[in-house]
Amino acid sequence: MRYHLDEFTISENKVCIRGWAAPKSREMTVDYMVLDKNKKEVDVKMSKIHRPDVALELYGVTENNKLGFCIVAPLLERMYLVFIVSDEEGNVIKKTALHFGKWSMKTRSALEKTPILDSYRYIRRNGFNKYITKSVHKIFKTEQNNYFRWFNTNLPTDEELDQQRKTKFACRPKISIAVPLYHTPIKFLDAMIESVLDQTYGNWELCLANGSPDDEKLNKALAEYQERDRRIRVVTLKKNLGIAGNTNAAIKPATGEFIALLDHDDVLAPNALYEYVKVLNEDPGCDMFYSDEDKIDEAGKKHFDPNFKPDYNPDLFMTNNYICHFFMVKKEIVDKIGGFLPGYDGAQDYDFILRCIENGKRIHHVPKILYYWRSHKNSTARDFSSKEYAYEAGRRALQDHFDRLGMNITTHFGPQFGWYSNEYHLASHPLVTIMIPNKDHIPDLKRCVDSIYERATYDNFEILVIENNSTEPETFAYYNEMIEAHNNFRVVYYEGGFNYAAINNFGFKSALGDYVLLMNNDIELISENMFEHMLGFCMREDVGVVGAKLYYDDETIQHAGVVVGVNGIAAHAFSGMNRAELGYMARAVVCQNYSAVTAACMMVKSKLYRELGGLDAENFAVAFNDIDFCLRVGEAGYLVVFDAETELYHAESKSRGYEDTPEKMERFSKEIDRFQARWGEFIKAGDPCYNPNFSRDNALYVLDTVPVNVKSILKRS
């Protein structure tokens, strides 16, 4: 049996223990009991929780996955948590007991809510600068070692490659790989061509356009390769036409149904074409493809800096060409758009892919490292800033894309080289209703409301406070004061018990706005243009929900989007990171699509909120109602946008508190079960805005290099 204790929560004279336990075989079961110091059984409340993430890692399936547990027990001086493993017939095979003391449980509960003491001690001994340097080096080294292990573990075996070569696909399209050449070093040329010759899918042609006709060594090498394999076709140009012109020259003689783009100094994984054709046979409607990629050193031996990408993410692609390599598209689309255009050198791929997407139907992401981008002194893989003109070309490519689509957007340079920020110019000035549930806590509510009135530059809004059983006279005095002072401040009264979903649904009935902004009463506005920015996204026909970036008071991230499936349920992306940190591939600081965002600050089209019946108050009274709503928005065909440029403070759970009573814990456990029952298939498939190669233990975009059953956190009985 393997187990992991996730969390201890202490509340008055109760302790809640959450975790999971899994027997060696799926046919076995694990039960639990708690004993006091005299080994007598203690009466507890216990719930078994679905953990498909654990079941998938341990057993390779997600069925029979009630491996998690939530136990609420009295806080005793000493206690034993007993795991009881039984076989199919119910016979007890083994019992394992864990001993806990009251002091150790309280200590662990406290430490889970505070920074690690070791860091504090190191800072006192060595200073903060040395601590930062040590941490950065440790993180970098760990991630590099993790990726080294991951890469070598996930390479296809010789047997798998042989099997791929023997596969007889029903659909076997010819793929024309277009490569522009210009004074290509022979060692890079050899590596590139050999990687194509090594492909396990054989119906391809390699179309090479040589823009350096005076390069005798290159001409000789190309002639030898043509003699070696008839699938290699070479066009020798009279002069260099630039990267766009040379690529068009490579595409022109192509006879394949698909065009795939490969740079002259890069390398393909041997299964690259096979993986695309496999998808095409499973889903013939796809007309564009891209994969994950990494970088290789000049010698081609060291792999590093992997780019694990999400499935097609329109708003992320409108901030950065994250698709990049290995891009393949139907030739009929290339013919329709006229190939590459001059004037975008350095960002020609960005412009090309944008126009392909405008004219294509479906784009598919293969979450495997299929492309190795060579990093050398002249490549943008080593240093984007070495080609600043490419940054400007990318901005123009994106601006032209918006202009072609008739979107009134101005593109600016973004938070980092290669990333962009888009300014929406609103076509109208719609009313926004801000719905704020509240029970007393007037200092929090006042800070929230004052920040809106004092800082917001948008004026067509109303604040609708949804009062829920306040008892303090100061609360109602504040309401009257605000109603007197502002004609766009209203209060409605919900008299039921605390049910976040029901409260908001009740308030929505009185909302006058074309858009509603769900907001907690412990929010404080930072971005003055919050309404304009969120409306820019939400007013698009393809967008249903927009969320914001939220910080704790200590300037760390509380919310930067939600990843569904982490720990079997969901988690906030980059939670706990410093506000200034970029996150993986700058994803903590750029606007993009997520499967869900938090309702602590969430804008929704009023029409869509009404059509979907609002938040699910029956099944998700407190937790997961916002995630469930966002997933239903996605099912309805709309996008969910995380607006990284709209920033606010959020004192999370300050008003209502944490899940730290037996009643709250029991309700929370039931909501977990309901969420997993409703969205189990989505969780099993993996969040399309994440990447299946990332860990499901957290939402920090950390590579999952080690299976759950051998992680150091696991203990064996």
C-alpha cells in the first residue's frame, strides 16, 4: 500500500486529515479507522474522495478511483490513523497504523500555513541576496535535471519506432517539408536532412530552396543528397530572396497535401510526421498541426528549455507566437493565402500562421517534443533580443491580423521581448453591474467600493450589494450612506443561509447591466482601466467569461487562471509566486484562455449568465460553482479569458473563513464528489489549456518527471 497525507487542519477540538491511500492492486480496498492512545476506536466523520489523478498514475486508469479520504476526528493527545487493506472477498490482508501526537498535529497544521523555517534561517545566516542566488541556481539545476531525465525517459524506443514504420494508415497524405537555405553550415544541413530521412512515416518530400547559389560546399552536399534519395528536391535560386521569398521558393514545387515548415539548422524527432498522420487518421477534420518543442546546443547533443504548450489557445496566440514549431498545414490553405509575405522577416512564421488560422478550420496540438530548435550564436533560439527587428515585425503581423478581422485593437510591445499587449477600443459603452455579496465586514466592503469609485476610469457601472443576514448596525448605516451619496449604488436582501451561488443568482435578478461583474467584498482595485480592459474581451462574440489577476496583500499571486484536474479537482495557476515573476513562458503575465477563472472577480455576459441558469446553487453552494460555470461556458462554445493586465488585491476567504469546521469539511467533501462526478471525463482527458506533461500535484507548470508511486513524498508500509 502507498499513501500520502496532504493536509492537517485544526479547528477548536477537531482535526481534519486529508490525503489518499492506494492498495497494490485495484481489486483491493482500503478502509480507515482512528484509535485513541488506548487503542480504542474513536467515532469520526469520514468521506472517501475521487482521486482520478492518483488512479491514473498508479493503475493507468481512472475507474475505481475513490482513493482519497477526508477524516474529521477529535483532537486527542495521542491518536492512531489505521489503514485497513482488504482483498476482493473482504478479507483483511494488512493493517498499517500511523501515530500522531496533539503537538505534532498542531505543528504540522501551523507549518502548512507559514513559510518554511529553513529559508528564514538561511537568510539570517547568509543574507537575502545569497538566498535568492542559491534558490535560482537550485531551481534551474533541478528543472534542467528533471528535463534531462524526462527527455530520455520519453524518447520512443527502437521497438516503438520499428512498429511505427510498419503501421499501415488508411490515410497516407504526402507531406512536403519546406526548408529555406542560405549559407547553411554543412554540419547543420546534415543533421537536418538526416532527421528527415529517419522519419518513421515515409510518404514525404523534402523541398529545399537554396538562396546562396555561390556556396560551392552547400551545392555539392545538396547534389549528393538528391542522388541518395529521390524524395529530396532542391531549387537553386539566382539570388537570396530573403527568408519569406526563399520559403515560398521551397513551397512552390511541393506536391504534397500538407506543407510542414522546418528551419535549415533545426532537427525533427524521428516520430514527428508519424504523430501528425496518426492524429489525421483519428480526426480527418484537422487541417493544421503543431507540437511541443525544445532547444539543442550547437553540437546537437544537449536538450534544454522545453516549450510545453497548451492546445490551441487563441488569446495566448494573440500575445505571442507560442505555436512556432513544428507547424504543418494543408497546402490548399497555403495556396489560398499566397504563402509567405515580404516585410515580416524575423516574424514571418507568426504572420503566416495567423493567416492560416484565419482561413483554416481546426488546429491540433500534439503534446510531444517533436522539434529541436538549434541554439547557436546567430539564432533567435539563443537570444531573441539579438534580432530586435523581429519583435517589431511580430507586432505588425499581429496588428495586421486584427485589422483584417475588423477588430478595433492596437497592439503594443508586451511585458517581455517577443510578447505583446493588446489595447481594445470599445465600440459602445454598456452598463456593467458589479454584484458583491456581503455580510457585515464593512471595512472590507468599504475598501472594495471606495477603490472602484476612486480609481475606475469607466463610469457606466452600478454596484449591487447582495446583503446576506448582516447583524451589525454599522453595516446598514453604511448602506444608507452610500445610497444617499451614489445613485448607482443599490442593495438587495437575500435572507437564506450562506450559499455563494444562490446569493449571486438572486442578485442577478435585479442586475440592470448588459454585463455582470461578480466580485467578492474583500477585493481592492489596482488597475484603473479594469472595466475597459475586461469589457474589451467580454464584448467579443466568442468570449463568455473574463477573469482578473489577483494578489494577496504580500504581493504574491492568489489567482492567475485555474487549471482543472490538479489534485483531482482544480487549482489556481502560479499561486504563491511573487507578483513580478513571469511564470513559465511568461504565462503568469500575459492574457490567455483558461478553462476556468475565479468568481472573486469575474465578468460575464448577462445574456449568457441567464441562458446557463447562473451558478449551480444546488450542487455547489460554496466551492467549485465558478469552475463549474466556466466549464459549462466552454461547453456552450465560448472562450474563458484570463486578463493578466487587470490587477486587484484579494484577501481570500477573509470574510467567510476557511473550510475548518466539521460541517464545512463535510459539505466541501460532498462538493468535491459532485464536481468529479460531473467533470470526470474532462479531468481524465486533461485540461486543454495546460499540458499533460506538467505535474497534476500543483498548477505551477512544473514538469512531472517522476510517477506518483515513486515520488519522495510517498511512504511505504
